[in-house]
Amino acid sequence: MTKRQEPPVRAESSYRAGLSPRAVARAALGMLAEKGADGVSVRGTAERLGVRMNTVLWHAKTKTRLLELMADAIVDEVSLEGLPAEWRERVRELMLRFRRVLLAHRDGARIVTGTYAAEPATLRFAETLTTALLDGGLPGREAAWTAWNLQYFVLGLTQEEQSVPDEGDPRLAEALAAGDYPSLSRLSAHLRDTSFDGRFDHGLELLLGPGRR
């Protein structure tokens, strides 16, 4: 084969140069919507993009890196515009938007929870959140730890919401029936309560303290 017969190789190289990490992440999010978190792969992302696997590996050398790009793409959907001026309401609105975005993606909370993404969108969100907490007069360590706690709370609650068993699942009732867990039995109605909106409000109120409204 002569050099003049090699356009496909050069075309693939040019495509790789034009393919962005964002495009890779969006393709992977499409796979997430179809197959869930367990079905995401570098190979499948390449197939969705119509390129060779090495082309995706140029931007995401491992599945871990692919998940980081996906997590940042999810967080990038959180609007930071038009936030309230009062700091508690600003934090509450940020967390509400964060939760909505996570819920908009199948296994969205699982993807974001399982990654460490020091990426632009994630950092912009964290900057906006910590600025609100500092504006509220929280000392440095308290502002940082409260920011973590708020995100852990929303991620954990949302992950539970996205994986909650069917309403008729008998396992909890069966486990409590023997009477070995009296406190859990006493609270069983509340433990089975899937009022996630109410639990979200309750958790934010506890984390942000009195005077939230």
C-alpha cells in the first residue's frame, strides 16, 4: 500500500484532534441513559461516536477518567444563574438544582458520587457554594466542611432515591418481623417512607441551622 492510499488513517487522526472531552462525555451519558452505570464502557462510547477505541482513549485513558468526565458533564448542567442574594436561600437553591440534575440522569448520583472530578464545572459549582457559605459568615473550616456535608447528603439521598426497591419489596418487613430490632420496628413506617422531597427539606434545615427561611 502506498502513502497515497492512507486517507482513512489520516481522517481518523483528524477526527481525534477534533473530538473533545465534552463530546466523549456526552456520548457516555447517552450510554448511561440506555444501559445504566454498569453498562458504561470506553469501548461502547467509541462505538456510539463511530470511532476506534484508541480515539476515545486519547481523551479518557481509563474508565475511571471517563466517569470523571461524565460526572463533570452532569454537574455542568446545574445553572448558576439567578441565584437568591440571601446566603441560606442561595445554598438551598443550589442544592435543589443539583438534586434535579442528578435525578435527570439515570444513575446520575451514582456516577457523581463515585468519582473525584477536579474539573471546571465541578469546581465552579463548589466555588459558588462555598462563596455562599462564606457570605453567611461561616469560618473557613466550617464553610468547607458544610459544603462537603451538603453535597454528601444530596448525593446519598439521591442515590437512594434512584435505587429504591419497589413499593412491594418485603425484605425490610420480613427482617423486622422477628422482633430483633425494636427501635427499627417502632420507626418502620418512617423508614419505609419514600417522601424524598420532605427528607431533602428536612436534611437541609438540619445542615444549615435555624433561620433558614
